[in-house]
Amino acid sequence: MIKRILSGMRPTGKLHLGNLQGALKNWVDLQNDGCHDCFYFVADWHALTSDYSTPDQIRENSLDMVIDWLSVGLDPEKSTLFVQSAVKEHAELYLLLGMITPLSWLERNPTYKEMREELTGKDLSTYGFLGYPVLQAADIIIYKGQGVPVGVDQLPHVELTREIARRFNFLYREIFPVPDPLLTEVPKLLGIDGRKMSKSYGNSIYICDEGDELKTKVSSMFTDPQRMRRKDPGNPDICNVYSFHQLYTEEGEVAQIAVDCRTAGIGCTDCKKRLYERMLLAMSPIHERRNHFCSHLDDVREIIERGNRKAAAVAKATMEEVRDAVKI
Ligand code: TRP
Ligand code: SF4
């Protein structure tokens, strides 16, 4: 049985290797395993819930993000790639779900509390921000999504979606499947300074980093801090360069690097040079596709428009059922 999968990303601009290893690889695998009908979208309305006062980048970022998606292997012939705000039915379902969602469910949402505390520079005491998970629930159930590939940080939102879907089915009639979160084991990728890879820390290696840019970033990566001199033995287990080798280098060579590191048989400069070569090899088909799409922006826009139409057809059909159920 083919399962309907749905996931979205806010358009934060160019994506980094953490996004690639954490989410996109999984999206591509689900697309290619033959068991899933995948809908992936740009959550541009969600971007406005926190960045309503600085919307200038949203359009550009949305296009940029879809280019990254295509570059890493999302295929518009297999997956439906679209933009949330192009399918107005999400907004209609969001409104209707707002009628049946108890305020207490939203107020106790841990992600909501956390983000309000974290994003101190922004005034997030808005109706839209509180309603963030209701919009997310609409995004998911309007496609009758059965699985939602997300990171652990999104679990509370998927849990709320499940509760909202159940409540709708109970109050009116069984229209919506109760979706399951699809968590994947993701290797935690650190940034070049050893902290969590994050756009806001300025420590990211981006999917689009090519040649010298990639080289400079790899060569400035933090290593085992105890290893001061070339002749000191190192500890690969606490070295970020080594974690990257585990992703990009063949197993046998990785094992050899570990031995050589511990015996000071290899220096960090050489070790990084080898990593850079491996990463370049792995990334070059992605870069090639990226450069192709960047010089064919009209094709990208056309891909998005086709995805929008496909998504809208599904969303419209669901909304017929929903309006009938709520007698509107
Ligand atoms: N909240 C998600 C994030 O910040 C983005 C998102 C919006 C989403 N709607 C969704 C994810 C529906 C999965 C399903 O990453
Ligand atoms: Fe890290 Fe490689 Fe240096 Fe060892 S040799 S500390 S694995 S960079």
C-alpha cells in the first residue's frame, strides 16, 4: 500500500549540510522507495508567523530553497513540490480547525513556550504565532497525510495535529487519517566551530558552497582541542572532522584515519584535505544540478506551478468533504 507523506520547511534561505543530512536525505529516500506518495512544500505562511515584520526575503528564499531541494535529488516527476500560500484551501481549513481547537492545547505546546522565550527580539504574542500548529495541522490533514517525516523538535506539533484530526472526526465524521510522525535517526552535524550547525551561528557549510569556499570552511574546522602539535596523538571520537569523514569517506579509510590519528600518523591538515576531497566528490553532482537550475529559473518556477496545481486538486477535493461535514 502506498502511503501519503507530507512535510514542509520554512523558507529560511539556502540550506546547510545539517538540513541535508537531517531532513532532505530522508525526503529523497521516501520519494525513491516506491512505497510513498510524497508532498513537500515551502511553508511561507509559517515564515510570517515569526517574521511578519521582515518579509523581504520570503519570496527569494522560497525559490532558493526549492532549488536546493531539486539539487539534492527531489524529483518533481515523483514528488509534489509546492508552495503553501499558493493553495488557499490550507487557510480555509486552518480557519475551520480554529473553531474546534481548545485554546489550552495551544498554550501548553512546549515548542510555543520555548520559541517565545528564545526569540526574544521578536514580539510573538500574536494570534498567528499561537495558531502556528493549527496551520500545520491543516497543512498535513488537507492531503490526508498518513506520515509526516520530521525532526524531534516537531513532535509536539504532530501530536497536536493528531489530536485535532481525531477531534474533527469525532465531532463531524471520519474524514482524516490520524498521521504518524516519521522520525529518522540523524547523525548530529556540528558546524565548523563545533557548535550545532545553525544559520544564525554563522558556522554552517551550505549545500551551495563550492570550491574555495568549501575548502576554506573545511580547513578551518575545529578538531580535537587536545591535539596541539603534529606529533601529539589525537582522539578522533571527539573530533568533528572525523564525524564528517564518517559521512563522506569509505569505511575502510575511516578506520585507517582513526588509527593514524591516535598514533599521530596523520596530521590534521592532511586529514582535512582528504575530507575536503571526499566532500567535493560527494557534492559535485549536487552543485552541477544547482548551477543548472540557477541558470534556468523559469524551469524552477514552472516546476513549482505544476506542483501547486497538483496539490490544489487534492486540497480542493478534501475541502468539498469538509464543507459538507461542517454544513457550510
Ligand atoms: N513547522 C515546520 C518547521 O518549522 C514546518 C512545517 C509547516 C511543517 N507545516 C508543516 C512540517 C507540516 C511538517 C508538516 O520545520
Ligand atoms: Fe581530527 Fe583528523 Fe586531526 Fe585526528 S587527524 S584530530 S581525526 S582532524
